[in-house]
Amino acid sequence: SAVISQKPSRDICQRGTSLTIQCQVDSQVTMMFWYRQQPGQSLTLIATANQGSEATYESGFVIDKFPISRPNLTFSTLTVSNMSPEDSSIYLCSSKGEGGTEAFFGQGTRLTVV
Amino acid sequence: GENVEQHPSTLSVQEGDSAVIKCTYSDSASNYFPWYKQELGKRPQLIIDIRSNVGEKKDQRIAVTLNKTAKHFSLHITETQPEDSAVYFCAASMGGSNYKLTFGKGTLLTVNP
């Protein structure tokens, strides 16, 4: 299993600013996944972060808007850049225990852009 | 890429009744199918999963069935209780720790006392 700590849990930000979300895993994992969950909606994958290489972004998401860092096997950050009200959402990080299939999630970051 | 369809989007049942949620997937390479429960304001939590070499799996009141030929899988909850009320998501993956999950759109289950 994996325990993921994510912060901040929530934030209210001004449009045009950036917010960096951090996720810490209690064990070493190869991949970390970043999802967006808009109110009442499903989880949409933003990107997959592999330590030591550039993140892989899904269609509709770009590095300039959502830069990701993965400095080691237990930590990752997602930045939401130049925010607009449309970025208001819950952002979740996820990983699977090494060699496992079950995905564990951080507690989520509820972002409101005003 | 993988596409997962989930039905119904909302489901209301009386306490003690059964609830069934169905999903279909498109990529025949997918071999791992988890179900997540998400309570309001909480993170998704795995409740049951099934791999493609198994047709059915049961855990107390929860069961999942998989039809690989038809590419669909279903969640069955028996003897529902009010605490089963939540949003349920199905997902599909190629399995393994490096593979992403593709989620269905979710089903809001309400169990009425």
C-alpha cells in the first residue's frame, strides 16, 4: 500500500497567479499521476510523472499550464499556472505501491480561482 | 486510448435492496478493473477490483463481474445500507504500477432508509 500526503488541502487564489501542489508518498514509487476532478465530475488524468524524465501529458493539458516536478521517488509537485476561474477544481495526486496495481490517492486540493 | 462508459449516472434504492452499476471499456489490452467509492469531500477509495483472468470476485456484500468478450464489467452491492450512499467510479487499466487508470463518469448512489 501507499500513503500519500497532499497539500494544501484547499486554497483561494487570484486569477493570473500560480499555485503549487505538493504530494509526498511514504514509499518509493516509479510513477505518480495527477488528476483533475471538476465539481460533480469524474477524474481526468492531467499527466504521469516519472522520476528523472519529463512528465507525459494527456490530450488537452500542456506543460506550460501544468508544470510538474518529480525530483525523487517519493515526491512530486503540480503547478497550476496563470490561473483563471475555469481552473477551479479539485486536484488529486495518485500512485500505486511499487509493483502493485491498486491506486492510492492524496486527499485532494480544492482550488478556487477568483 | 481507453474509453470507459458507466451507467447509470444516478441510482436511488431502498435500504436492503440491491444496486447494480455497469461499465464498458474499449481497449482489449486493459486487464485490470477497479471500483472506487468516493464520499463527499473525500478521496476515492478502492472497494473491489478484478483482473481479466477472473470472471467474478466477491467481498461480503460487494461483487464484481467481468465479461472480457463483451468488454463490460459490473458492480453489485447487495443488502444496501445508507452508508453505501456515495459516488462510485469504475476504471480500466493495463495493470501494473506504471499504468494509468481511465475512469468512468461515476454513479451517484443514494440509499434511502
